Amino acid sequence: MNATEVDKEFDLFISYAKEDEPQARRLANLFHDQAGLRIYFAPRQLPTNESNPQALLISALKRSHGILLLWSQWIDKSEWVALEAAIFATDRSIQNF
């Protein structure tokens, strides 16, 4: 394991459309409770008064070992998922699960 991997704060960043939040929340809880993974789940970690949520999400994604993208009929309507996927596509230090 290299220094970059050791320094990551989260094991998994879950990316999802807002319509899929209940399913994403169940997965986040399952991965945390059953596997002990450190999960970045936007509603939990994103402060409601955040003035630059895009920068915060980018930072969280870069501090994650991997990304889990929940694919559904809603995904093409989510600008956040598109942003997160674009970051993943350009940053190979993040693994795809």
C-alpha cells in the first residue's frame, strides 16, 4: 500500500441521484455496519450551510479509495453524478466498485 492509499479518509464514496437516496442510504449503512467501511454519503457529510458544495464533493471524492455509482433511470438527470463520474474518469487514484 502506498502513501496515497494510506492517507485516504474514506473507503467508499457513494454516488447516486437524489431519487435513489433511500437505496443509497441502505447500501451505505450495510457497507458500514457489516463490513466496517468508512463511507462518504453526501447527505450525512455535506453541511447544509456549505457555500461551495461542488468543491466539498470533489475533495471528498479525492479522499476516497473508491466510488460506487448507483445506476438507475434517474442518473442522467443528476448533474452531481455527472460531475462525480467525470472526476473519477480523470483521477485514477480512485477505484471503481
